[in-house]
Amino acid sequence: MSLSDAQLAEIEANREQTAATRRATVPALEELLYRALPVLDHGFVRVIDYMGDDAAVVQAARVSYGRGTRRVSEDAGLIRYLMRHRHSTPFEMCEIKYHVKLPIFVARQWIRHRTANVNEYSARYSILDREFYIPAPEHLAAQSVANRQGRGEVLEGAEAAEVLDLLRQDAARSHDHYVAMLNEGAGGEKIDPSRQGLARELARMNLTLNTYTQWYWKTDLHNLLHFLALRADQHAQYEIRAYAAPMLEILRAWVPATYAAFADYRLGAVNFSAAMLAVLRRMVAGEAVDQKGSFLSKREWAEMMSALGRDA
Amino acid sequence: MSLSDAQLAEIEANREQTAATRRATVPALEELLYRALPVLDHGFVRVIDYMGDDAAVVQAARVSYGRGTRRVSEDAGLIRYLMRHRHSTPFEMCEIKYHVKLPIFVARQWIRHRTANVNEYSARYSILDREFYIPAPEHLAAQSVANRQGRGEVLEGAEAAEVLDLLRQDAARSHDHYVAMLNEGAGGEKIDPSRQGLARELARMNLTLNTYTQWYWKTDLHNLLHFLALRADQHAQYEIRAYAAPMLEILRAWVPATYAAFADYRLGAVNFSAAMLAVLRRMVAGEAVDQKGSFLSKREWAEMMSALGRDA
Amino acid sequence: MSLSDAQLAEIEANREQTAATRRATVPALEELLYRALPVLDHGFVRVIDYMGDDAAVVQAARVSYGRGTRRVSEDAGLIRYLMRHRHSTPFEMCEIKYHVKLPIFVARQWIRHRTANVNEYSARYSILDREFYIPAPEHLAAQSVANRQGRGEVLEGAEAAEVLDLLRQDAARSHDHYVAMLNEGAGGEKIDPSRQGLARELARMNLTLNTYTQWYWKTDLHNLLHFLALRADQHAQYEIRAYAAPMLEILRAWVPATYAAFADYRLGAVNFSAAMLAVLRRMVAGEAVDQKGSFLSKREWAEMMSALGRDA
Amino acid sequence: MSLSDAQLAEIEANREQTAATRRATVPALEELLYRALPVLDHGFVRVIDYMGDDAAVVQAARVSYGRGTRRVSEDAGLIRYLMRHRHSTPFEMCEIKYHVKLPIFVARQWIRHRTANVNEYSARYSILDREFYIPAPEHLAAQSVANRQGRGEVLEGAEAAEVLDLLRQDAARSHDHYVAMLNEGAGGEKIDPSRQGLARELARMNLTLNTYTQWYWKTDLHNLLHFLALRADQHAQYEIRAYAAPMLEILRAWVPATYAAFADYRLGAVNFSAAMLAVLRRMVAGEAVDQKGSFLSKREWAEMMSALGRDA
């Protein structure tokens, strides 16, 4: 993470300002507010603002005049019920806003989640910093042989070294040329007075996809859970899972009862198809079933055995 | 407005609880928080929660590390710029949540605004109160002769009296029969032990469309402005404009710079079509133009003259 | 269903017009096009237009230049894969548009699905017909004792008769008074020349919630599946399930491979929570588990046993 | 545009297949269907499918049983009325689907329009072609001095030559290294058998932002008009306006009455703020007003004079 001293000072200044509010407030999330949690080599996630808490979910479900909450255990029970039966609207009543710094190729996956609000740092107006994502050696994976979109073993030795060199050199060179084409110094003055300088909106096209960008991203709790269910999943690319991880920790601090229900009914849950269910009934009744007798495809059989903690 | 003493006590209890927060806080809106602002005969709007302020719009537009604000006049200037050029995403960074009590036929207009989150009081689970909207005499309008969806003069005398009687009687009778079909007392006990009682999800179909319902409604500032531009407009039905009015006052308390820009560029603004613009250029150049010479339809000519404060 | 002869003639006229197109075309759906499939006592669903077919899902998933399809079995396999792994965007590439006639209380449930386009018949402009939903005797259910939002046994004898009488009389009387307040004949002339007639936008508030309305409703295939998964479910109110049923048949005619995958992975599937999964692993390993030993709540245990086809 | 012979053949094969349909059909758009309209140096837009026509807008506004249309002039009048009064829902009843090939930095602007469906060619699964956008000399603009996000004069001479060289070389080198890191030949075989090859999802980060990607993009007519109003505007970056231009031509072929109303009320229209309107009234009344006397800012005065075709 590469925050300048001025940026860190701004963050600390924000953290020091407090005011009295009548709104629902979550001390555990206040403690994290504005702080940049590091992700990858130069990225971060920080919470800028939030609205609501576990009780706000309950309050909306009951359309109540006061906080609408009863005993903590009753509220948690209602939240579990809502999660189990996919009653999503009460979870939409909470909102959170993040400031995220992330490589452009990760931003392109992230933005597919359309039910969110985004303000991205504009390379039409401003100049992007010289910061690129370079994978740590343990994340420099080969193409998976089994899975067209997966990763295989970690690259090693000369191949790893060469890949890292190429990534570093190409990103650096592209950024150097970007700055040269812009022909603009830190104070806005021309570096070479004999040149005009290329428009920012054009020069940016020379940057590589591992260049860092940043944005404000705001979403409601229901859509956040959907985002995390997909992006914290083992099938998601490592580089976006690296963002989902601290966001799960933030979630736990913010809405602990919702987090617990989410962990049980989403993160740790498995959907059994009608065909799998038929097999399951036979197994539970004591029948020995193998893949052939299951009428499932090999892949689905393997997925089902994995969910049941058995060898395929 | 018909809040019970218990409901008023819950609201006051909520208002008395304050906590320290690091979040952006707006004292003028805190002052209004939770309070039910009366609308129509039994309805209300009350703010339950909010996120952000004018500075949060600026902060998102600048993707800044701190509050991102400079002098108040600079911030207001940026907000005016964003509003003028329809840069909507920074306004999406603020959020507000209301509790609204409203007649069902108003709720059906309101719900067409899809970019919002809603939790409505469920008549499948619960029993609706015996409260109906009956127009005040000055709002009991005849059908407009000129406009198929507008109102004409106010009804008077015997016709007005009869209409009010019918509205009152039909709503009351339908609700009485609703309760009778439910066969369920205040404590959940059967009123007539020899009867089963009709399912709530069925009995509700007997209610009239002026019965009051209530919901939690949450939206971002950009979509709120869009809602208010349409629903505070003179072409909107009076009964929904009655809700837009206090919501505009809440807006002014919450984000005064945004409100001012909105009043100038939306509420008080007029869109001139290409054809109108051609006429306007001729008029500004000193030419006397009449409807025939304008090549505009009579209706468009009248709209244009009205916008210019002239007789058609 | 109460279509006038003129309406039936319009529908037949539409069905008789055909044109040549280069677009993806589904003969089985063309056969159904425009036809009103009856629902409840006066309602219907009819398909007005559609875009795409099973192959369009495959084509979008492959971002191909031609139709993108290979052998039928390969395409079906890809569709199953997309459905199983919740890759929703290829299903968004198909679209369907319906004309639906439905009671207002059903419309209010339906409209909660926000990711769709709607044009409803406006009672601000026009006058609603004298048609109300009255449940068939076998659907006149008592309130469930076990479930606050469910139905119990069917009402019988005097109670059933009285309920039906009240529903019929209140709806009819409210509509009669609606017409009287409007004071407008079929040709637009005043019924009573001495009266002005109440504005349509006001008079409609006297109607009961079982009055029929109608709308055009358009959605993409992904959101349609989500709608059907919720509304064809046994927990949905009967009156909306009655619409989901013919829509499922339309779905099967339109995109048979998608329908088959949907039936397997959604309609007939069950989500097992992390806690249920732990119990399942013990059961499959041969352990005898009862509710107490499962650490599941009674309700969750019962749901799980039901999914496994066993006594709770 | 660089379509292979095989791709062109697939497109022609699609164009040759026709079928009979009962759906609304637009011969002028059928003529364009599937054809790739070239944009920039390697990009294109082609229509893959569509739903509805001008009459479908009218039909939805009237919620009719047949096509709902009357005389062409009446339909056009209704469409103008809907456009003028921002009744957007009838326009949502038409839908169009494109296949677009575009540089990644353009895709990143485009994707901000969230109310659309997208399937992008995945560089996690597949390998991107060696195609980059290099601006034509007349589009190689300097940074604007007046406007932080605009373009100034065209670069010339040595500076232009150097910029083009850098753009070409960096894009080509980055792609060459991308292929080398992948270590995968056209047939999937390893180029260098001693190396594993970097995972596709990682290697793509080395590509520059002017690399071409492609996607299927589907939207409704209302949201398309919003997209075109913003992206065909002179303030939009040239490279996205280059896509808006053929899309406007497609629009005109598809829904000519909607296009005409859109041209009058959106493309050629100007929004006058309340403050501008006050000035306008004075001018139309014959008063000579200058910037100082207008109480408008210099920038707003200049915008208003420009709209009126006068010197600022």
C-alpha cells in the first residue's frame, strides 16, 4: 500500500472528527472507519460511510415505528429466517460505501456487479500514478490443465523470473511513455516546451491492465452479500478474492448476526439439484450408489461427493 | 395523522438516543430525524436514516482521501457544474431512508420508481388499520374537460356531499367486512368461535384503494431528485405531490447546495426542443413570431409561451 | 376470461400477419403468440413478443460471430453448466414481453420484481371495467393456524357462502359508485347532466383490490427465471402461482433446454446450509441422527427431512 | 475492421436464414441485421437481434389487444408527446442486441451504463487477438488548455510521429510478451515445451488499454436513447462517439418516428435553468441584457449565448 504522508494525515484528520448522531451506529465499524486495509501490493479497501445495522434489517422487516428490535436472540432468529427464505428486501435497507484502490483488470471484473454506485478516478481529467500490480511469487500460477479458466501449479525458477521481469518492465515502460506523451510535470508545466503534449484521454490507452485505479463504491447489504458470495468463492480469481477477504471482516464487524446467517446459508451452503436430491435420498436410505448408478455426469458426481466430504 | 401514544413514545425514545460517530453528519437533518411530518389526512413521511451530505458529493467526484472539500463556495460551484452537465454518479453517493404512510393508490404510483428499496407492511401477515384517505373538500375535483388525466373545477354542493358520503361509506363498509371475514379480534382470538376466518392474504382483496398502507423506502440522492422532479411537478396527481412537498423541505435541510442547484437546473428549468430553439433565436433577434409562423403545434406553442411568461 | 368479440378479432388479426425475419425464431412459441391463456376467473397471460432462444444463450456465452451453436447436446450441456454455476448474464440475452390481466392485489406482489419493464393501464386516463376476482370455492381458504402468512383448510357451508356474498357485493357496489361518481357514459357523455363528475384519478380510489387491471410486462430470461422460482413456489400465494403456471408452460415452449436445466437446478433443487451439510455427512456415513443430535432448530430439521423425503 | 473469412462466412450464413414470424418486424433493420458496421481501425457494431418497433411503443402506451396503432401521423404524434413529457416506460418495451468490438478503454466508459445486459469475451478463458487501436493522425489531439477533460489542437510533425510510434510499439511489445508468457500456440500446444505457461487470467494484465475486446450488449430503447444522448454529445470522447454515430443510423432505420422525436427533444434540445429563463424572458421582451446584467456566471452566459446562436 502506498499512501503518501499527506493522504495518511487526511485519513487521520477524518478519524478524529466525531459528532453526535441519532442514527443507528455500530462502534465496531466506527473503529475501522476511513482506515485503509491493505490488499495486494499497492491496493486497499477502506470504509467511508455506512447506514444501518442488524437491527435496521429487523426494523424494516417489521415496518416498525421504533427500532423494531426485541431480544438479541429473537432478532438473530428473524435474520436467519429472512436469509433462509431469501427475503432479500430487508437487507437492502443497509448501505455501505468504500474507497478501493485496485488494478484495472480487477476493476473490470468488479464493475460487472451493476447494482451499485461507482465514482472512478478519471484518467480523462487526471494522471494515474506509477503503480502496477506485480503478483507475489506464490501467486504466479501456470494455466490449469483441467480447467480453462483456472490456475495450475506455481511457476518456478527461470520461467517465474522471466515473467516477473516482463510484467515489471512492460508496465514501467508503458507508464514512462504515458508520462512522456503527456509532457506534463507535477506542477502542470510542460516538461519539453517544444511539445504540446497528448490529451490525457488518449495517452491513458498506453497503460497496461495491471495499473492501479481507484473508486468510491457503494452498495446495499443484499447486493454486497451477493458480491461476496461470488467473489469470496474459490472459483473467483485470486486477485479479486484478495479484496473480498477484508470485506468479509468488515461485514462481520458491521452486522454480526447477518454475517453469521450468511456464513451458514450461503458461504458454507450447497445447492443440490433435483437429480442430486434423488441420489441423496437413496444414499440416506442406506443404498450404496456409485457414479454410474447415480445417472449424474462425472463432473456433477464429483461435485456432489466433494460436498459430502467423500471420495468421488 | 393518527399515531398512537405508543408509537409517538417509540419515536421520542429513538430521538433521545444519540451516539458519537465519525461519519458525515448533518445537524439540520438530525433535528428532523424520526419525526412524522403529516401528509393528507392520515399519512406521514419521516426520515429513518441518511448517509452523506453535500460534501460527500464533492468527495466522490474528486475520489479523495479526506473529505475532499475546499471552500464552501468552491464546493457549491462543483455541485452546480455536476448538476448542469448531468453528472449523476456523485449524487448517487448519498442515501436516505424514509418511513411513509400513504393510501394504496398513491403507493401504486410511487412504486413505479424502481431504483429504490422498499419494505411494505404486509397484509398477508398482518391486519391493516381502519384508515382511509378522504379528500378535503378543496381537493374534490371534477374531471378536466381539456386534459384526459387532469382535474377541473372543485365539486360543490350536493354532488360533493354525495361523493364524500360514498367514499366514506364504501371504504368503511369494505373494512368492516374485511374484519368480519377475518374473524379475528385484537388479541388474535376468534370473534365468532363457530367460524374459521378467511386467510388474511384473501380478505385484503375486499379493501378499497384509499386504504392506508405504509413502507420503508430508501433511495440514493440522484434517484430521489428524479422522483421529486416528476412528483413535485404540477402534472403529478395532487395526492402524490402532497408527499413530495415535505420531502423537498427535508432535501433542503439535508443537502442545501444540492437543493439550490436542483431548484435552478431542474425544478425551475425548461427544456426547449430543437424546433422551439429555432423560434427562440428568431425572437431574440427581434423578429415577431406567431404560432403559425413558428411551425410548432398549438400545444407546443402554448407550452413555450407559458415558459417565456407570455400570452399564447 | 372476458375478452370482447372485438378484442378476440384484434388478436386473431395479429396472429394472421406474418413476415419474414432473419432473427432467431421459435416455432413452438410462434404458435402461442398473442393468444390469451386464461388465468383465474377473468385474467389472462399472453405473449406479445420475444427475442432469442436457447441458442442465443449459447451464442452470448461464446461471444460468437454466427449462431455460435454446435450439436444440440453440447449446447444443452453448456446451458446446464451456466445454470449450475449461476452464470446469469448469458440468460439475460433473451427477452420476452407479456400482456397480463390480473387483480390489483396480485399486481402489487408482482411489481416488487423491479428488473422488468411495465406499462399499466392507467385509471387516471381511462375507466376500469366492472370485473373482479372472486375465488373459486376450492380456493376460499381459512387463515393457517401454523403459519402467519399461509392458508389453512377450505371454508365451507354458511361461512363460505357469506364470504363469497360479501366479496361480490362489496366489489360490485364499489364499482357501481365509482361509475356514478364519474358520471360518464360509454360514449363519454354525462349520465346526469346536472353533475360534473369526479376526476378519474380520484374516483378510482373507491375500487376494491380484487378489481382487475392489466399491463404489458417485459423482462429478460434470467429475471424471468428468478420470478418463476419465487412465484411458482408453494410458499407463494395461490393467486400469483396461477399466473406462474402458464408462464412455465410458455417457458418450456420457448427455451426447452433452459427450462430443463431450470427444473433441475432451481425448481427441484434444495439449498443445504452449512449446518445441514454437516448433518448430511453424518447421515451418509451411516450415523443415525435425530433432531436433538443435529443441533438444527425444529423447523430446519423438519425442512431438511422433508427435502430428503423422510419423516421429521 | 479485421474479420476473418470464416467470420464473414458465418455472418453471411446467418443473413441467409430467414423464417416466418408473427412478431413486429422492421424491414429496414432486417436489411442491416448481423452486418458489421466498421468503427475506428479494427472495431465494429453489428445488430444481432431486436424486439419491437415504433408501433410497439404506441401499443404499450395504450395497453392494447392488437397492434394498438392508428394512422401513422397519430402514432408519431403520440410518440412526440411521450418524448416531450418524459414518459419513458413505453420506450422500454423495445429491445436491441448488438455485438461490438471496441478498445478496452472505450469499453470501460461504455460499461458505466448499468441498465443493460453484457457478455464480454473472457480473457480468463480465451486469448485476445493482436489488435490495438491506434488513432488516425487527425484524431491525435493535444490536451485542451481550456478544459481539463477536453482535446485541443491536433499534434503534428515530430511529436505526432513519436506518439504514434510509442503507441504502436508498446501495444505490440506488450502483446508479444503476453503470448510469450502464455506459451500457447494456435492449436493449444506449448510453444516452448520446457515452460508451463502463465495462467491466462494473469497474463492478460500485461496488455495495454487500447487492445480490442468484444461483447454482446443488449438494452431497451429508453436506455439506448439515454446512452446515445450522452455518447453522441460533443463532450463525449471521440472514440466512443465513433460508436454512437452508426448506432444513431441503426436507430433511424429501426424506429424512425422515435428517432425524429429524439432528435427534436433531446439531441437538438437545450435545457434552460431557472436563472437563464429569467434572462430569456427579459430578452424576448426586448431588453438588452449583457453577462453582468444577467447574474449568470461567465461560463453559463457563454453556454446560453451559444444555444441562442449569438456571440457571448
